[in-house]
Amino acid sequence: MGTPGVRTPVKRLTVLYDAQCPLCVHLRHWLLRQPQLVPLDLVPAGSEEARRRFPGLDHRATLEEITVIGDAGQIYRSTAAWIVCLWALAEHRPKAHWLATPAGLPFARVTVLAAAKWRAATGTGAPDPGCRDGGCEVPAGTPRTPG
């Protein structure tokens, strides 16, 4: 994971999301449509693909809260995971920087809590049919970031 206090550049992020959650699947599709400064791999949490890529991870926990993993082993969960997803996007990086400040962090936390409450209130939906066996189809017309 690196030496404490030493910054490791992030070149790619893997987003583990709940493919059984309509909100999570909607946000997955939204992320894929955004121009990316850092490539995002979106993998269903708890899938065989997730287990293959990250054998030491608590995969049960990844089904309960969004988890993002950097290419050098950085792990972001919950609010930090949402902020790093926005940071990876060309049009949303300035907002991510603000959300990571003491002034912005409360807004990020409230947003994540609201999404969690909505998700709990609506329950889980049917799995995304394009997300079988750890791979998801990219919606038609989705620009992909080379990487």
C-alpha cells in the first residue's frame, strides 16, 4: 500500500457497486457516461470478478457500502469512495476537491446518508441483466476512456 506519508499517484480505480440496487446501477451507468481523467472499472460487488481481483477484501462489506480500490491498493469506502469517483471525472474533479474540505465534507456525508436511506427504504431490485458473472455491458453510446 505504500509508505505512510508518501503519495502514490492513482492511475486507475475499480468501483465495486451493488448490481442488485437500482440506484447503484443507475449511478454506474452515469459514471460510465462521464469523461474520465482516471479510468474507472465498474465491477459488481461480491461477484466472482471482484473476488478474483481482490481476494483479501471483505466482499460482504462491499455489498453494504460502495468501495473503490486504487491501482496501488488504496481502499476508499462510503463518503471517501464517492468523492474519489467524482475526482476521477473531468467535469467533477473541482467539486470533489471541495467536497474533501472541512466545508464540503458535511455535504458529501449527507448525500451518502440520503442515498443509503433511500436504498434501505426501497429495498433491492432485480439485478442488472448486463451484470452477470462480474461483467456489465456498457450502455449504447457510452464513451470509454482509453486505458
